[in-house]
Amino acid sequence: MSRTTRAIVHSVAAVGLALGLGSCSEAVDQVDKAVNETYEVTYEVTGKNVDSIEYHGGGGKATEPKIESVSKPKLPWTKTVTLRGIMPAAVMPVAVDPEGAQVACKITYKGKVLEEQSAKGLVTTGGCTAESPIAG
């Protein structure tokens, strides 16, 4: 195959991939708009020396949720939020502690634990992400 032919084939493939990814994102946005149902989850974070917590608070779009944050939270920390459609529930505690940080997070929906994680270490980024119960 000549250089020119290869260049054309690669260009066509790149354009096709870009268009395919763009339409996939548009499809997710359309599904998210069509599913107006809301659901409520409770985030829980425990441990020691947690510097901050970031979480999906319900704003934004399913593919680009608005992230809210709390600095120097008092532990144990809990927050109940209302999410919409296919937006995933997510809570991300961060701890930086040279003596060994400890972080645990949990996401519950109607009393059922959707996700639970824990971590220890010098620099700990614990995180829990759960699929929308509406999507599943």
C-alpha cells in the first residue's frame, strides 16, 4: 500500500472514530434526558486524617456530573443526595498522611450497600462509584 493510500485510510478511520464517539456521547445524553426518574443515595466516609471529600451532588449531566467538595470534613461524614437518571453515585475521599492514612467509603441506596471500599497508606485516595439503580 502506498504512503498516500495509507494516509487516506488512517484519516478516514480517525474521522469515523471521532464521529462514532461523538454520537455515543449524544446517545448517552439523550437517554439521560429521557430518564427523568430520580434516586437518593447516602454517602458515608470514615477513617482518620481525611483532607477532603469530593462527590457527585446531583448537578450536571450523566457523563459530566457536577462535583461538589468538602475540605477538612468531620468524621464520620455522611451526605444524602438526590441524583437523576443514569448519573452514577460517587464519593472520593482523599487523605495525605505520612503516618499512614486510613479511609473508608460507602454508598447506600434504600438501605442496600451499592459500593464499599477502604484503603491505607502514605497517600490515600479512596473512592466509591456505583452505577445508577435506575440504569440497572
